[in-house]
Amino acid sequence: MNKRRALYGLYGITDSTLHPDTTRLLAAVAQAIKGGLSILQYRNKLADSMQKYEQAKALRTLCSASGVTFIINDDPELALAVNADGVHVGKDDTRLLSIREKFGNHLIMGCSCYNDIERARLAERDGADYVAFGRFYPSKTKPNAVKATPLLLRRAHEQLNIPICAIGGIVPENAAALIKSGADMVAVIHGLFAAADIHQQAHDFNRLFI
């Protein structure tokens, strides 16, 4: 897999409160894929380990059939179990170096860096394949998250050699400014999966990258 090519475009993140059962989750993701979704992160903080495995396995199959990069949130073991493309870690998760040592270079690794470019530089040094900054706009998922600015994206674009993801309150109407400032990906939860027409919303995001 060409990691850089796999890390560009619309990056959807699942939310168990929006689609609590597997059937609705898969249907929502399928609509996003039809609209041009490039990357999917499976994030579920409520399910037990069996449901997580079953949902991740089903999403892995769906993403593989469509050429969508599939990332697991905060669980390298689950990523390995379902043959996901990668794992995303946050501030308090397992360190990147230990993940890389355990799972090798084939696994895409992403790291949340909030509004901290120094953390991003360290993550790149430790083997991250991409970093995520945000929130950029008011977020329903993490309303108290630290705020980042487009200037940070421009600085990161100049200083880093890995793809950059922007997250936090992003919708098609405000995404263009972030992409222009240096974001290779925009990560979206409610701005995609809470839309009345997920397919059209994904299409509206996707055309910003063409």
C-alpha cells in the first residue's frame, strides 16, 4: 500500500451514538463510500469487545471491496485481528514507538496532536504516518477540545513531511479553507454521518479535493 496515497481526502469517523446497531452502521458507511469517502476510522467507545470485533470485521470487508483505507481507533490488537490498514492513537494511548515495534511498518499509524505542532514533530520522528490537528470549529463530539487554527495547518505543512488531517466541527462549507491551508484530509463525524443525505454530503466533501 502506498501510505501517502491512502491518506488523502474525506476521512469519516464512526459514532456509536449515531448508528448503534451494525446494520445501520454499515448502511451509513456504504452511503458515504458511494459519495467518495477515502478513509474510515472505526471508533466505538461503548460496545463490548465482541461487538467491536464483529463491526470492525464487517467494516473491513466493506472498505476492502471499495478501496477505502480502514483505520481502528485506539486498539492496535483489534486492527491486527481484522487486518485493518492502520490505527489511530490519542494523547493518552499507547506510544507510537511501541506500536511500531510490535506490529511493524505495514500498519498505518495516526496520532492526534490537537493544537501542538511540537507533538506532531515528535510523532513524525516516532513513526507516525499522519497527524491530526483540531478542533477547528465547534464540535459536538468533543465540545471542550482545544482549538486549532488554519495558521497551525500552514505551519505544519511547511515543517512536516507526512500527511495532515484536520478535525472538529467540519462541514463542506468550512472545509475548503482548511484544505487550502494544508490539510490533506478532513476528518468528520457528525458533519458526515448525521447528515440527512450521507451520500450527498460525502459527495460535497469529496469534490473539494478534486
